[in-house]
Amino acid sequence: MLQKTLLNIEGLGRQLDPDLDLWTTAKPFLERWMSEQIGWRGLLRTLRHEAPYWANTLPQLPRLVHRALAEDRLGALRVSVERLAAENARRNDLLAALLVVLVVGLILLGIGLF
């Protein structure tokens, strides 16, 4: 979106001044904006904004970590894998039966009985 806006601005600027190099003109402003958004200023602003939420979450962190580690996620995963394997085996059986029916039908059609 920023690039599209800059392209439009550059087009308008070139109509007003054909020798305009927008990237040279905009570089200091873009560097300052990037520094504010992503650099130390942005990091400090984000930390200041997020600090109240961290203050609420940090005391709960040991309990949350213990709960996450104690959960039997592998058991649920194992059940899901077994269910998928059973569905896959059923689908393979149906496909094999369909293949047998097709082969028998083609043989009967080739013999002329059908």
C-alpha cells in the first residue's frame, strides 16, 4: 500500500518537476518512520503498551506451562491418527471393490456377454 502511494506521489511529482527523485527526497522521512515503527522507539512503545498485559500474565505463567506440559496431547493425536488410518483402510477397500467391478464389467463387455 505504501509503495502504491509512493508511486502515485512520484507520478504527480514528476508532472510538477521532471527531475524529481522521490526516493532521495523521501529517504530521510522513510528512515525516521521505520525507526519509529520497527526500531528502538517502536520497541519501547510496544513494550509500554503491552506491559499491563504482561503484568497480568506473568504470575499465571508457571501454572500455564505446567498445564501445557501435563496435557496428554499425544494421546489425542494417536486417536486421531488411528481414526484416519481406519477411514483410509475403508476407502481403500471400497476402491478395490470398485476396481474389481470395473474389471469384471470390462471383461464381460469384451467377451460380449454384456
